[in-house]
Amino acid sequence: MFLKTALEHFSNKAVDNSFYTQYINVDKVNITTDFRNNLLLHTRPALGVFLDMNCENSEDVINVTSLQKLFTDHFHWFLYDHQANVSNFQHLFEQMNLSVNADVTYAIFNEHGTNVQNTSYIIYDVYNNGRILGGKLNMTQDQEIVCNKTKCELRQYYSKLHLRPKYGNRNAIRDVTLRVSTVVARIPITLPESELQRFLLSDNDPQVDSIARYGFHLLQVVKDVLKCGMNYTFHDSWTKSECFGGMVGALIMDEADLTSTPFLMIANRLKYLTSITDSGGFLTICMFRTPRNAGIKGDVFLAPFSTTVWCIFGIILIISGLLLWATFFLEYHRLKLCLSYVPSMLTTCLISFGSACSQGSFLIPSSTGGRMVFFSLSLISFFMYNYYTSIVVSILLGSPMKSDIDTLGKLADSNLDVGIEPLPYTKVYLNTSRLPEVLRFVKRKVEPKKNSPKLYLPVEEGIKLVRDKPGFVYIFEASSAFALVEQFFEPHEICDLNEIKLRPDKNIYIQTNKNSTYKELLRLTHVRLLETGVSIKLQRYWFRTQLNCFASNFVIDVGLEYTAPLFFLLLCSYTLVLIIFIMEISYKKYIDKKNEVNDSP
């Protein structure tokens, strides 16, 4: 009678909330083979299960549920015990595979609170912080519910669980020792665990293994918040392939509950892992200084004007030269002014060109119109010359020269020497990426030096080579090595650096197994650390996202590649003048000889 009453109350509440219900007699089904496949197979995100603990096969159902790890937040379990045998329930569930995210409600019939009109039930909240990790069963008497034929009402609370959300009551897992997969890339993992932890917990030299040490420091805060123990397993690499081996492989294979180090989320890992929180950007760059032996940079002095402007300006100078010759000619033959001879057309063109170069002229027209022509030419040349010189000076002194090698493909096709920081994830990327540019880069820059000790260089040595050897390319992880760049380079030298991305910008994430029972608890913990600023503080110390270029602090170095075109132009001018001078002497000798022949009898 009382069991019928309990089922009736449960059915009425399900109908009132529009729940679809299906009733199955567990005493008449094969628990081992049919329980999950036939009864709990569904595509819904969550499913409620009501189980009468007084059925003959109820204990078998619980054992199969524990074996198949179904006591999770995916199933809302409501276990009713009409006999109110709490000690038997406790003894049974101490051996069950419960977890911290379990959603198990245990209800018993309360004989003392039941009368003719109402039936009373006592509700317990049941969970375990993780039995396989040392957790103990936790049963909390929560509230008393009173039901009649029409409705159910709360009579009283026995605890303060209702004042906090679910994980607000489970945020301390003192009885659990979590399995943590940890990576150490810069020192041998064969060292004693105490030395490995001492290295990961140290604060000095943040550029050394920064991602691993950042994650380990953040993990210590998580450990203090959760009040749990941790058992560390050390690996020398993030992964051997995309999903298996190393720290990531241990997490995917459920050999670890979480990792101490954030890492990249890629498509193949989405099948096994879920992201908890974003830990910042991850950027691998190729950095080098622009080679100074890059050839003569004559375009610097041609850059202020386009080809069309140069041609128009040249035509104006030629026309001005012709007008000046015409002016001198008219002044001598028609106006009979003081000029004793008519300059040649070449001379007037040279006067026009000299005016454009702000050189002036020793010949000036005497007429008012001629002087206006000369004044107009000088004014136009003045504007052009000042605009030209200002642009050239701004180009030479405004910013350092950058290389035109701005992609990985151009770097692969160049003759620049390359060094690589010996990081596991960089090696994995170069060996596994199928991008055409990466394949070409590996074939031309990595494979020819794969047996050379000059390929994989320590980060300090590589950055010093970039500073001392323009044209040397060093590939490193930016967030950790940027601190060394600012340490070894002068502020103005940083502006001269060229950066090429080895891979597209990506963020690294704190991740856990998709089926982890601690997934939501870890997410809430890390969100709390983000809100309080703990994560941001650690990121700012361990990661650098950009370099500071002080544009007002340049030490300008104008090399021969800039001034060579001017000297070359001067040499060409001297050669042209010499040729014209020789031609004039030859022409004068020819005229004199011709006159001698004509004067002879």
C-alpha cells in the first residue's frame, strides 16, 4: 500500500512537470545485458531514473550501474527505500563507483511524519568525491517532503544544501588524490621528483619552460581551492603524436584526471577532450634582423615620386631650358640687351637642371619677361626639391628597413640560415603538418641540417645569434622568449626585427577528458580564478604577448646600400661630363682645322 502510494506521488509530480515516464519491472529483465542497452539507451542530454530499492533485483541494478559508471550528472537517480534501511544503503554504496558529479537522491519513507492524510519522505543527497581515488561516501540528510493525493510540499530542511548550488557543496575534495599528468621539457625527467617539483615551482628565469611552469603554479592554486591531494606523473613531451603519448596521451587514455599544463586544442583531440578555460595565446615565430648585404637600395631615392611624376618633371625642365634659350636669343638679336653672346641650348638646359638642384645660375635674363620665366622655374624647382628631400629623409630616418621575406614560403626559398628552439611541440608540428609551406620549409631548411648541432640551439644562444648575425633566423615560442629578446636587444634594435609566424595564432587551453567526473568542478574552479585575477596575474608574469618598439629612440644606421646610388650617380655624371668635354675638344679641333684649310691659298 505504501509503495503504491509512493509511486502514485512520483507519477503525479512527473505528470505535473510534463515528464515522459516509462515503468519497467527490473525483476523481469536481464540486468547484465539489457539494462543499459535497452533501458538507458537514449540521445537526450539527461535522463531521470526512479528505482525502488525494495525490488529483488535492485542491488544487481546498482552493481551494473556502478560497473558501467552511470552514476554521473548525465543521469538523475532517485532511489526510494520504503523500508528506510539507511545503514544497508550506506554499506552498499560505500563500494559503489560514485563520483563528485553524481546526481543521486535517496528517499526513505518517514513513518513518524506520516498520518491518515499525508505521507512523509526524508530526502538524502548522496555522492562520493571519487571512490577509485580514495574518496569516501557522503550522505547528507537534506529535507522532508510531505505528499497527499494532490500535491507534495516541503515541510522542513535538515541541512544548508539548499543555500548553495550543487558544486558549492562539493568544492572541497579533501579525501581524494587526483592523478596529474605533468610535462617537463627543459630538464631530465629522470631526476628525483623533489627536484622536478622544485624547478616547476621556482620563479626565476620565467623564459625557461614557461608554459609548463605557469600551468604548475596555477595547479597549486587549484589544489589549495579544492583542498585535495595530487599524485604527479612526469613526461618529457606534450605528446608523441596528435593524440597519443606524453602528457596528452595519458589524459586521453584516462591514466590521469587532469594535466598541469595547458596545450593546444586541435580537431582530432575534440573526440576525447573538452576545454575548461582559455590560458592565453600560443605563437611560434621565426625572427631575424634584416641582412645589411641585401644589395643597393636605389629605390629609396626614387620613391618620393612615381614614374609619371619624374617624367613630367623632366619634360618641364627641358621645356624651361628651351624657353631660356629662346629668351637669351631674343634679348641678343632683337632687344639688343647687354648680353654679349647667346648661350647654347645645352647650357640653358644645364641652367634649368641646376635650378632644379637649387644650384642657381651665372646667366640671368635681362628682360622682365625672361626674369619671370627664370623666377617661375626656380619657384617650381624649390617646391619639388623640398618635397623630395623631406620624403627621402623621412624614409631613411623614419623607421628601420624591413625585409620583404614575410611568409614561411619566402623564408624557405631564401638563403637565410635557420636555427630552432628544441621544443617538443615545435618538432611535432614540423614533422606532422601537411601544409605546403611547412613541407617546403622542412625539406629546404630542416632536413639538410638534421644531423647538425647548429639546427637546434638553446634559446639564449639563438637570440644572441639573431642580434649579432643579421640574416640569421631563429624559431622559438614567443610568450616565453620575448623576455630574452628585450634583455639582449637595445630598445631601438627591437624595431629592426622581422617576425614570421611558423603556425597560425592559436590559444592554449586547460583541458580534461570528455568523460571526466571532475570536468564541471574544475571549470567552476578555474572560472573563479579568472574572476579573482589569479590566472591573469600568472599569465602576465610567465607569458609575453608582444615586444615594445620605441619609435622615438632609433639610432639610425644608414649603410652603404643607401648611399651607394648617390656615388654611382656622381660617377656617371663625371663620366658624362668627361665624354662631353672630349667631344667639345674634338669638335673645336675639327673646326680649327677646317678653317685652316679654307684660309690657305
